[in-house]
Amino acid sequence: MTELLTQRLRLRRWRPEDAAPFAALNADPEVMRHFPAVLDRAASDAAIERIERAWDEDGIGFGVAERRADGAFLGMVGLNRIKLPEIGPPQDGALEIGWRLARAHWGQGYATEAARAWIDYGFASFADDAIVAIVVPENLPSQAVAERLGMRRDPARSFVHPRISEGHRLRLHHFYALRRGDRAA
């Protein structure tokens, strides 16, 4: 996959010039409030390296979302194979859709538009019966995106994240799924 195009967006792999705006996004406490911590530049760059390695291994990854009109970096959206052997199947190994946008681009439909394109690509390219999203309970905006995509919460698959300490407010994760036959228009 070189890139996906939507009406307003270009979805693609990472380039060196993406590192600075991604680091700014990851350093924003409001953007990162549903993650365990903000990331400094080194941790942000390391995240890009992990994403690219996973992409090389799995053929997919969380990629850059940029606005076609002006090339503005909006954030990260894409597909990923969940790698949490501590929780086992069905979560571990599932095909996950994820998104993280810079605050200036919230509320404009970009996450839904990009995620919908990735979901179409995922179902066309992989044999998975479902694509999932993992959302912490207090992240209502991401829950709304998942629901706009036609995803439904599966309470039986909610889980406590094994890499987040006990008692942490973000330890519980809800599991949303979109089955192949239930795709939203």
C-alpha cells in the first residue's frame, strides 16, 4: 500500500518530515489525556520506528493522515495487528483501527473519514471477519467515532490493559468491533 485517498485526505506511510508535527501532537496533554503519558521527542520518534517496523512485518500500520488541499499533517490513522499476548485471543492478533489527531483538527470528521477508508482497505486486503477498536471508557469522542463507523461495543471483550498499572484510570479498555457483513455505508 503506497497511499489511500479520500475526498479530503491522503493516508500514507511516514516520512522524515512527519516526525516534528507528530512529536508536537504527542506532547499535547489534551491529545494524550486518554494515554498513560505525553511523549517527548525521543519517545515520539521511537513510536514512528515501531510503527514502521510493524508495517514492514504485517503489511499494515498506523500511517499519516494529511489534508490533500494543503498537505497539512493531521495526525495518525491506520490499521494495526494488536500485539498483546498477555491477554490472548480474541484480542491479541486482531486487526485494529486506530486514530490520533492533532487538537486543531478535531471535530471536522477527519478521523471518521480516514478510518472508514482504512476499514474498506482492511476488509478488501485481509481475511479477518472483523476490525476492532480499543477505547478507554472516558474517551467519549473516540467512542463516537467508532459508533459512526458502525462499530459496536462488545462488553464481553472489554479488558484491563496488562501494561498499565493496577488502579490507573486508563487500565480498563472497551472493545468495539465491526464485522465484515455489518459495514457502515
